[in-house]
Amino acid sequence: MSQTSRILNIELHDFWHVGTGEGRGSGDDSVVKLKNGLPYLPGRELKGILKVTAKCLESWGHITEGETEWLFGNKGKNPAKIQITGAELDKNDAEYLLGLDKYDSTRQALFDSLSSTAINYESGNATNKSLRSMEIVIPCVLQAEITCEGKDSKTIFDVLERLLPLTRAIGASRNRGLGRCTMTLKKIEG
């Protein structure tokens, strides 16, 4: 069977966080990074976000009932029609950053920390032991590859084109302003 691929371009407009689940101490949460230290968005996370959007479209009657399961698969029953790689910085940007001296502050400037605490509304003071922080990544552009096999590729990419404008944010705290993004598909050149 022939494979068809597209580049999924993810333009992040705000700070974002996709966590490792491993703290850095005192409640901190680190972001997922490649071995070279650059930011990374796992394909599993992307696929999950797109699947949630597809389920919404399906429940609203904008795509055929069962199309979400057909496209994204169902554990043990149907295999997924698409495969999504993890999203990384554009190759040129990554090469530039990796070419810098390891002590150059440019690469460290990709990451920052965001802290928050719970407020006791009666007293207006911070609640004891509620300070939490998480590592965040600055706004950037990431790219992943979406691949599908077989004669259904046009239909598959048509459905994905309908999902992308409704997929407005990625990662943790996306309902609190983090991870706002615009996703688009483009054909692979060459």
C-alpha cells in the first residue's frame, strides 16, 4: 500500500507545557524534552488532542458517527488510520540552537518557570504549602508528520483539515491560557 504524509505545523502563540510527570523537587513539573534538550511534543499527546476534537465534531453531527473510531482506532478493535510523529522544532531552528555553545543563554531562554498558589478567599492570603511551579516553553513553531496508508488518504486528510481549526490549545492548563496554538497541514516538499 502507498503511504501519504503531511506536515502538521503547530504554531504556539503562548507559553506551553507538556509535562513528563516527573517533578524537579518541591512540586515542580518538568516539560518533555528531546535528549538534546530541545522542546518536544509527543505524538501520543497530539493524537489525543485531535481525537477529542473529532469526538466533539462527531457529537455535533459534523462528521459521521463512528468516524472518530475509524480515524484514530479503538483499543484492540480497529487499528488507527493515521500515525503521528512527535513534534519538534523546525530542522533549521534546531540545528542553529544545537550549534550554539552549550553555555549560550539562547538555548536556556526556550524555557521558563510559571508559579502559582492557592488563595484563601476569606483571608486573602496564600494557602500554606500550595505554591506550585511548572517549567514552560516559550511560544515557538513545532512540526510533526502525519502518515496514512491506502486509498482513504484524501478522506482522512479532509477530516483532519476540519479538526485543526477547532484544536485551539495543547498541553496542560490549556483552559487557563497556556498552549494556545494554530495547527495547519502542508504537503511534504520534494
